[in-house]
Amino acid sequence: MRVVLASCTGLPDGDGDEKSLVAALQRDGVDVTWQPWNDGTPDAELVVLRATWDYPEHLDEFLAWCDSVPTLANPAAVVRWNIDKAYLVELASRGVPVVPTAVVAPGEEPTFPDGEFVVKPSVGAGSRGAARFTDHTAARAHFEALGVKALIQPYQSSVDDNGETALVFCAGEYSHSFHKGPMLAQGLAEAESGLYVEERLGAIEPSAAQIALGEQVLDVAAELLSLRRKDFLYARVDVVEGPDGTPLLLELELTEPTLGFKFTDDAAASRFGKAIQAAAADA
């Protein structure tokens, strides 16, 4: 069995988070290799998107490549829906507790909430282009400089103290979690590759309410896409606390999320490895 982990030219072998996953697959006799997504169509039973973080700059080319890979996981239809964070509005309309989100296109007049808020590209990776504001003039200048469709969300102040909880699901089932520090805090810089903002990550134990929200998010997303929850080979549900302490969805990552294998035991990588092998056998 041959499996390709899709990366990008800036990080051809990923960022190191998948070392335990590669080891788990190799222990099971899987021929697993890395390949940048724009280096041709891979020849493999399964191609798994893992570190394709330059796609916002090459979006049309990236989506055409996804369409050309019949054994892609997550599949191209999922990628097309998920790369535009306007999906948050769809999920909210189906009853998912989501951080309040407005979508504004270039040329439209943005409406900013009171207090502190975030403006970020609707299509983007690694928190690039995201910024916090209280000043509406500065926020409008940032939106105009982005020149793309953007999201406007009230900043959730709980993030300053508690960060985000990233819930990782494997073939639709909860696997493990890790903690993400405030992504828009002062002092954070871009990684050397320039593909993402450096994150402060660590281990965490999620609450039952957070896991329940993650399951609800995947159920609704699967319904919207006419899929089963288990059809998502991998998913990361990023959760924050709302003003009253209840969990809210910040992002659903189905394209190229870091899955935090560095911050959990080897059993998580082994679970994902088994799911990859099962998906490859069914492809």
C-alpha cells in the first residue's frame, strides 16, 4: 500500500508534527512518502492533505489539482466547501453555536461590531492576514488592503486567558485534543517558511460540552455535504468560550490542519494511521 502525504514547496516534508504518524504507518508496512501538491498527480492508493499551506496564493491551481486526484482525503468537494470560511454562516444557520460571523466582499461597506473585533480573509491559512481592532478606520483600511472577501467577528476575550481548544476527529470519531494559545497576541511572528504564524501549542483535556459541540459540527457539516461523518478522514474543530462560558465554534478545519500529534501519545498517530489504511483499502 502506498500513501502520499501532500505538502507544499515551502515545507516539502511537513512541519514535523506527523513524525509519529509516519512511524506508525511504516510499522504497519505502508509505503508513505511526502510530496508537494504542485509536483504532479501522486501515484498512490491514498493522498492525504497535510501541509499544503501555500494554497491561498495559488487557489485556482490548488483546487484544480484537488479535482485531479481521485484518491484525495479529504476529497475535493470537502476542500472546496471548507477553504472558504463563509461555511461558518451556513453552520450557524443550521443551529451550530458559532462565533458571530459577518462576511463582506471587496467593494462592500463593512459593518464593525462594538468593542474589539477581528478582520481576516475568508480564504486563508495559518492566521495570515488576521488582525484585531477596536478602531473602525484602521479596520476598514486593513479590509481594503486585503482586497479579498473577509470575515468580521467580535473578538472573544476568553481567548486571552484560555486560548482555543482544538478537537481532533479521526474518521468521524473523537481522537484527541490540544491547546492553542491566543493566535493574535502580541509577540507572535511568522514561521521561517512564511506560511503560518507561529502557534503556542500544548496538551489539554477538553470538556464534555466541547466534545459534544465538535460532534454536532461534524454531523451538520456532513449533512450539508451529503456525506457521513466518518467520511471525513480527519477534522479539527477549534472551540473557544463565549461570553457566558459556553463553547463556540471558531473554525472547522477539514483541509490542511495541524493535528497536534506532538502533544498526545502515540496511540493517536496509530489511530489515524489505521484510518488512513482503511480509507486506502476502500479507495
